[in-house]
Amino acid sequence: MLYLAFIIGPTLAALWISFHRWDGVSEMRWNGLDNYFALFGDPTFRTALVNTLIILVGAGAAIFAVSFVLTMIVREMRGRSFIRSVLFFPHIVSAIVLSIVWGFIFEHNGTVNTILSKVFGTEPIPWLNADNLFLMILIGTVWISTGLYVTIILAAVDRIPRYFYEDALLAGANAYQRLRFVTLPLSWDVISVAAIFWTISSLKIFEFIYAFGGTTNDLPPPAVWNSALFVYGESFGGRSPSYLFGYASASAILMLVLFTVLIVVLRRLLRRDPIEF
């Protein structure tokens, strides 16, 4: 009943609203598919869609690459439980708090520019200007999310008996070969689930972009919007006119359909016969 009330019900309501012109107060006016057709001609929506896909593919590839490297390093270290907790810590802190910390680190006189100035004598780099803002959001997303996926992958790797790695070492396998022929095949079921989880999570990233790229009174510039910010901006402000609930609902439904298709395709691509050990 909770799932019906808070997931299925609102989704069906958003689908119905997407076929209307509605400001949330006055009477709904039937709009048919006009909201959907208007989306494809909206450059802000196209930018948000591209940014969402960049976060999905670009940040996702970086997250899993860094996670695998850290997993291979951490599993051989002493005190790995403590290190795992440190890596996981950014995931449990509020994204708004992390966005503030990220801003302090990369502001004009922040930590990074201070270190670069003292070590290399360079001028302060404008990390947070409009040209670099989305890149910093991507890097921040990787920083926030990597600890979670290190924890997931490390839990999968911990299930693998150590004698597989010992046999691989005796056979002369290097670190890359052990990853390719031992770690990946024997933890593929967990990795595929983690990939699906990231695909879903990437669609819902909102707080970090909202707080990091915006100000007290304004939303982030539309050039760094993703689909979640586009829905919020069309619903509650950030563009003129605002309170376009039908238009925002159409974009949300369109992204839901797109990511559902992506997840189905990804599940088929990642499907492997289970390996028992």
C-alpha cells in the first residue's frame, strides 16, 4: 500500500498531468501531446538531457574505474575496515553539506588554489566559473559516489576464495590479469546490479547540483541543469513562466521511459551465466 501510495500513484498522476496545461491552482486544460512535442524544441531540455547522459556515462565510467582500482588496493591493506568507512563517509553526509565543502575547496582563494600557488606559484584557477562549473559537478559526483561502489565491489570481492588469487600469482598473472580473469568473472553478478543501481541513481541527482551551482536566490545556470533540475525549474521557478506542472511532468515521464529502456538494455548486455565457486 505504501508503494502504491508514494510511487505508483504519483507516477500515474504525473502521466495524467503531462497531457494538460496546469499551474497547480487553476483548472487543468487538456493539451494532448503538445507538452511532449514542445520538449524536443526546448534547448534547455536538450541541454538537461545531454548533461544527464554525461553524468550517467562519464561520471559512471570514472566511478567504476576508480572503485576497481581502490578495491584492488584496499583489499590488500591492513585496517581495510577503517579505510572502507572513510571512503564510504561522503555517501552518508548530506549532499548539500558536501556541495558547500566542495565550493570552499575550489573557490578563488580555496584550498586547491592555495596549494597550487604555494607549490607551483600559479595564479588562482577559476574552477567555479561558468565554463568549468559542470566539470566540477562531475568530479564532485564521482567523489561523493565512489565510496558506495567501493564498498559494494569490495563486499563482492571478499566472497572470492583467496586461493584463486594465489593460483593466479603462481601462474604469473599480473594485477590486470587477476582483475580480468578472477575478480570480474566471480563478482559479475554484484557488479551488474551496481551498474543498474548507478543508472537509476544518476537520474535522481539533484541536491548537489542545486546547492553547488546555485545561489541563495537563484537556481544554477541552465547550462548545468540535469533532468531533475529541469523538472524542478519548470515546476517551482528558475524559468519564466514557471509553475508549468504539465510541461514538467511530461519531461519527467519522458526521462522515466528513456531510463527504463536503458535499464532493460543494460540488463540484457550485462547478463552472464552465474559462476559457482
